[in-house]
Amino acid sequence: MKNYRNETIAVRFGDTVNQKSLYSQDVVTPIHLSSTNYWKQIDQPGPYEYIRSQNPTRHALEQQLAALEHANHAFAFASGQAAETAVLLSILKNGDHIIGYDDLYGGTKRLINSVFNNFGISANYVDVTKEDILEKSIRPNTKIIWLESPTNPLMKLADISAISKIVHKHGILVVVDNTFLTPYLQNPLDLGADIVVHSGTKYFGGHSDVLNGAVMINDKVLSDQIRHVQNSTGGVLSPFDSYLVLRGLKTLPIRMEAHERNARKLAEYLQKHCKVQKVFYPGLTDHPQYELAKKQARGFGGMISFEIRGGLDAAKKFLGSLELFILAESLGGVESLIEHPALMTHASLTKEEQILAGISESLIRVSVGIEHIDDLIEDMNQAFDCI
Ligand SMILES: *Cc1c(COP(=O)(O)O)cnc(C)c1O
């Protein structure tokens, strides 16, 4: 296919690929439910044999995901966690070591610390923005560095190309969880990363109605390892869910534009509000890594965190008074969600860990939806007035 732009790839690629192998002349990729496919002769298997190994609907999605992330290979999984598990199983063996960004998604830390730890895998979580700390944390058995940029909930960035250059000298693979910015706004493989993972449950689906995850890779050998683990462990995405993600991806570009447009305005509004202490959004010029954000991504995304003045009491009153924002975990849907990390998404951290991570009881996280910005601001205004 020609070198089309993101918007065109999002709308057309998943379907165009699939049409070639179909008789039906469907405009939209159908949901192929058949769990097995017939052979014309004993020595003539078709392109698909068994649903766990591959399925036409999932295949169309994987082609779409690879094109969007500028990758040679993509794999669709039943969840972001299943995708992460496949990456870890493909690369690590007993005795290996991982370096993680200290502000990683809690589920990733839990997977490494409480599941892979049982199989002899160890991990250190460090501030990867400090080159000396990063260098010191590298061990002879370090195989992976796991990054997010921006992180959750404090919107810290990692310089993907600078870190890749440092760790590649030691033969370490760079994994980037690109859930927050999506391939529409950031392509870590182009910046030097080796593997990209996504929780597609967030912006790929985009409508808060489908659990899914993905892995994208350029290297042929690595991708063969992932394919082997995907088929062996079986955490694949179902045909129906593949269809839902394909459907969601068509509007990824326009949704991301709308999320970001609203997020910028909301961040600026919050920054000026007298009841707000601090706003965390990479698109604000006073974000400490604003220049890096502009350099390595095409946008700043739709996630904002802020500290409210008045501590837990104020946070509770504010969250309880909102009418439009929905009090819920997760992110990336068209509807605006709001939550309290210390009591909700990050409640599994101990008090000390929360303090160390900078998650105070005043902190509030917003997944900015695509409603009209004036309605969102008016809702926050009336909720601030209730404190
Ligand atoms: C939600 C999330 C995950 C986990 O994905 P699931 O689809 O819920 O399994 C991983 N990383 C990030 C950054 C997330 O937000």
C-alpha cells in the first residue's frame, strides 16, 4: 500500500488488506467466527488453519496496528496485560533483570513483581531521566528497560531516543508502553525503541467497551518469538473484539485531536483556578519536559492531573459535586472520566510508596473526553464552588 497518512491508514487499512482475500466485496472487515479452516488437499493448507494461531478479523486488525505504529509486525491480545506478559515471556529467562521507569502503570509493576518474580526475574524502578542513575542500575543480566512516556498519573516523560542509545550499548531491549499518546501522536519505534506495547482498552477502542492489547515490533527474530508465545499461551483477541477495535481505530485520529484540544483548554483553565495548586500536563509551557514533549511526540494527549487546594476533604467535595465528569478508573474513552489516584487507581501502593511517587491526597486525574469544552469547564466551575 502507498505511503498514506495516519488519518487514511486509520480509516482504510484494516479493511483494504482483508478485502483481497475475500469473495464477498465487503467494505467493512467481517467478524470471522470459524474456529477452524478447511484444507483443499492434505498438502494444501489455506492461509488460516486454527483460530488461536490466526484469524482473518484479528489479522486485519494486526495489519492495521502495524501500519499505525510504523512497525513491521503487530500482535493483538486479549488485554494490555496479556500483551505485556507475551513480551516478558518472549525475552526473559530465569535470572534476568528488568529496569522500569519509577512511575510505571501499577499493573505492569504487579505483573513483574508478583508473577515473574516467582520465575527468578528481578526488577529495579528508577528515575530514567537521570543518566547517571540509569547507567548505575544496569547489570550484566539486565535484558529489558520498560518505559512509559508520559507516565501515569504524574505525566513524566522519558527521552526515548537518548535512553535507547545508552542501553543499546549494553544489549538491552527498550520496551515502550505507548497507551497514553497512541501511535497517532507518538511512534516509539521511530525513536529507537525495540518493542511497543499498548492497552488498546483505552484509546484504540475509544468507547470504553472493549478490553484489548497489542505488541508492535520491527525485528523479525523478536517478532517470531512473540508469535510463538502468542500461539503457545493463547491470550489472543477474539474475532468480535478485533472487529470492535478495528471500528474504534477508524476515528482514532479525529478523537485524539478532540481529546487534546479539550485537554489543552482544560489544563489552561485549571492552571488559572485559585483552588488548584499544580497542574501536570506536558502541553503546558511550564511542564519541566515541555521541549522534550514537542521533540518526540506530535501532541500532548488527553490526560491531565492536578492537585487541588484543601487536601482530601476538598478533593472529596469536588469529585462528589461533578455532574458531567464520571467518577471512574480507566481512560481513553469519548466520555470524560475523573478519579482520585491515592484512593482509586494507585490504592495498592502503600502510603510511603505513594509519597515517594508524588501521589498526594490532593491529586486528581482526568481523562478528558470529547464533549463540548464549555460544558466540561462549567461543570468543574460549579464543583469548585461547592468546596
Ligand atoms: C490500562 C493500562 C494497562 C493495562 O491494560 P489492560 O488492557 O487493562 O490489560 C497497561 N498500561 C497502561 C499505561 C494502562 O493504562
